[in-house]
Amino acid sequence: MKKMRLTLMRGALLGLLLVGAQSCDRGRTGDGGDGGFSGTVVDSVTGSPIDSATIYLTDTGYVWGFTDSLGHFDGATWGGNIRLLAHKAGYELRWKDVLLGANSEDLLFELPPSTTR
């Protein structure tokens, strides 16, 4: 029983460290370099920016953040290939596979209005 508690405590600590590392990276501005990304989320019909759209980093299952009033987002994570997903209530979701540092700047998510209510 004692060994099981120790294992659970180690797992919880590791989880907190990973979440903390993720949170620290959120403050960096995406520069397209080592792990940076940025882009805009717009309505596919009107071209208007979508405020408060949710950006998910799907490989981790974390909500990365939200778009600003101009539909813009930026951030940073570990380098490599990632999948970003953009979503807002009333719209269909869209995702992009991104190679950080290569095609990670000026991402454009065009969300079509949802056809289901």
C-alpha cells in the first residue's frame, strides 16, 4: 500500500511539472522559430475575425488558449510536428498539422458556420 501511494505521488508530481512547463511556454510570443506558432481564426463566409475561439494543442489534449478580439493567437511549445485545432460555438472545428519552425507562422483557420443547431 505504501509503495502504491509513493507511485501515485510521483505520477501526480510529474503531471504538475508538465503542466507547469506548458504554462511557462504560453507566455512566449510565437516567432516561427524553435517551437513558436501564430495565426488568425476567421469566419469562412464573412472573413470577420472570430473573438475567443479556442485553440487546442491536440497532441497533449490541452487547451492552448483563446483568440483575441482580432481573431489572433500565438504561442510556443516544444519543437516538432503538432496538430492545432480551432473551435468556437456556432462554427465547425478545423485543424492544421504544423511543423514548428517551418510553417508555423501566419496560420489561417477559416471556420464555417455550423449547420447543426
